[in-house]
Amino acid sequence: MFLKEKHEDGSFVKMKARLVADRRMQDRTAYDDYSSPTAKTRSVMTCLKLATVKQWDLLKLDVGGAFLCAPIDKGAEVYMYLDKGMAEMCVDWMPHFKELLQEDGRLYIKVDRAMYGLIQSAKLWYNELTGHLMKHGFKKCEADECVLVKRMSNGNYIIVLLYVDNILVISEKAEDRHWVRSLLQGKYQKVTHQEGEHLPYLGMTILKTEVGFEICMKSYIEDILKLYDKKLCEYIIPAKQNLFEVQKARVIQDREKFHSVVAKLLYLGKRCHPDILMPVQYLCTHVRNPMLDDQRKLERVLGYLKLTKNWT
């Protein structure tokens, strides 16, 4: 599996490659709970508001190859096979595996780590990371189990927000945030960090200003406009008074693109643009059979974003 990694402004960073397991043959009934939580959007916004009021600062941490840091649970063994092409690469790297090749060229292996693609990997990583933090005094928030809080000996608080391998650390003192960084670097091999006035996080850019923090998703908006790929007028409001009026007209042809654009707008609205949520939520109810009138309403939202994309 090949991935193109980009900055939040859309600029290219690097290409990444991962060996990913095909989980379609896994028996889901063999696992009691494989669903992994992520930080709620309202938790992220609440913590940013708290940081603004308290004049705290932020540190973003990223654990490379995060899932592979978590071992498979004992008693829940997982086996998989490498196809002929991948098995040949494995034997070239480790020749002593040649005697284990099957007649069809496959190589059967036991999985020791929470490999990308396995249904339980995200939950195993969450348990691994939260377990490590809780050993060092962090406690889970009752309202969101992906928000962990620790009170230091000097009375200061540290808040950690978890979204898979994207970790946001919030505190008053820089040494407290860097303590969390060293805590993870001492446990995991590849931990990168970012801090400063422009902090990328979950597709957003968190901007530090004189009065607090602002959120910008300019490149995300540009990607939506590029996906729609039609000439748009600019509007100062995202909807007219007739938003909820349903006009029976012909169904538009490109329903798949309509659905995709509305889904992206919903993601944008919940994070950065609550001003578009009412028309977008209306359009969500029409994604199966969007009419020509729905397309006009969608284009009005897009025209509004075209005008306001530089706002935060």
C-alpha cells in the first residue's frame, strides 16, 4: 500500500509504503471488542478554548509505525500468508525462510505485532499508548476516553488528546510538554514533534494569535472546489430562505460526486466552518437521489466557501 503524505497546506512531503494485511478472512466474532476510540471533535475544540483562556501552548507528537508498537494479545494468535511475490522478497532478505516455502510459493507466518490492516490493530495500539501514559500518572477523562490529564508535582496540568498516532499535548509550561515527548521517545523508536505558530493537526492548521488559537482548513476547501470542478459564483451567505423547500425536478447524473462533496463539507463544517452546517445537513438527507435544485443549493455553499476560504 502506497500513501502520498502532504502538509495541511497541500504541499507534498513524501511517499510512504506499508505492508497491509487483508482482514477480510478474519473472524470478527472471535474478538469481544476491536473498536478503537478517537478524540471527539468537541473535545479538541474545548481543549483549544481552554488553552486560549489559560494561555497555554501546544505540542504535536506523531508516533511512526504506531500499530507495530503494540503486541498481539496472548491467546489471540493471528496467522497469515504472504503471496508468492511477497514471499520471494522475504526469502531474499532472510534466506533461511526458503525451506518454509509452500509448493504454491506462499509463506505462512505468525503475526507478533498489531499489523496495519488487522481489525484489532487500532484498539491494540490505543490500549498500548493509554496504558503507557497511565503508568506515568495520566487519567482518562470521563467524558472522552481519548483525553488524558495529569497533574504534575508543581501543580501544573498536562492534557493529552489522542487521535490514533496523532497526539496533541497542551500545558502551560514547555518543560511539561517536552517531558511527555521524552516519555514517548523513551518507549517508541520513531516519535516526531512539531510546535510553533502554525501547527497541523487532523487536516486542520491551528494558528496561534495574540488572542488565542484559530483554525484554518484552506487547502481542504481548495481540494473540495477542485473536486467539484465547475465554475461557481461567489455568495456572502451559504443558503437562501428557500433552503427547506423541495422542488421536484430531474435527478442529477453525477450522484457519486454530489455525495462525496457533501460528505467532505460535513467534515469541514464540524471542524472549521459551523456556518455551513445547516445547509450541509439538509443536503445530507438528499445524497441518495439529489435533484437539480439540490445541486444549486450545494453550489451556493461552495460559492460561499470560495469567497470565504481565507477566513479562519
